[in-house]
Amino acid sequence: MNIIKNSISRIGRLQVFIPRLLINEASYCTAAENASLANVSSALPPVSEPDKLYKRVELEIRSNEPAVLKSYSWFAKTSAEHLGIEVGENRTQRIAHKERYTLLKSVHVHKKHRVQYEIRTHFHFLHLHRITGSTCDTLLEYIERNLPEGVAMKITKIEMQRLPEYLSTPPTTNKEN
């Protein structure tokens, strides 16, 4: 902690940029600030709603560069396994989706001279099974924050729900003979 105090005193002008909550020492917070932090934590409503359960979370990862896609899909799979999440389908689409555009080289005259441009999009699919809502949010936030340039992700969540009350109990009938 002395190292942090010394570096803060040396910095001087940059002390404004260091938030007080990052320094874990009571001497940096006054009694009024501690009381206001306690009031904020007590003002939060209690969590009475149960956590959501997802049967499957499907990640579709797209990229123009296959090496970046392979590296990022490995990162996503490994981070899910470290959190103890069951990884189901983990596959790469062999054939890239190709879009070709043909344009004229010259605007006015030479109609036979054309240029073709091609955009290749590679896909990777990753399915995560039986995951809670809070774990899913934590994992997806971590994965999305480390998303490299040129990579896009589409997330589909399939939520498990209880049967409605009118379906879970059989109807009662009165038999009169």
C-alpha cells in the first residue's frame, strides 16, 4: 500500500484520474463517504426474482480472417470451460460465404473493362448447454470485451420456462351417476 501512496504523491496532477474506490484503504475515505456508500448499498432492492435458466446459448461468430476466427473461437470455448459450462456443438463451417461485386473500371467509356471484388465471411458455431442467467451474462460480457477487430458475434438464447399452471395440473371432473 505504501507503493500506491508514494506513486500517488509523485503523480500529483494525475491523482484526479485515479478513482477512490480502487484504493482499498479506509484512510482515503472520510466518514461521510463511508456512510453514503452504506446508504447506497442498503437502498438497492432485494433480489426476489429467481435466476433465469437457459437450455442453450448459441454463439455464431463471423470473421473475414480464418486465423483470427480460429483463435477467438478457441478463446471463447476455453473461457466457457474454465467457468464449468458444458460446451456442446463446436464447429466451423468449411465453406466461406462469398459475395462478389463487379464494377466498371471506367465510369464513362470502356464498358468491357471490369473489376471484381470478393468478400469472404467465415463462420464458427458454439453452443453452451444448461447455463444460468448470471453466469451467461458474466461469460458473454467477458467474451464480448475481448472481441478482436473484424469479428462479429450473434447470440441466441433459448430460455427454459415452467409449464403454465393450467397445463401442469390435470383438470378435475365431477362424475355424477
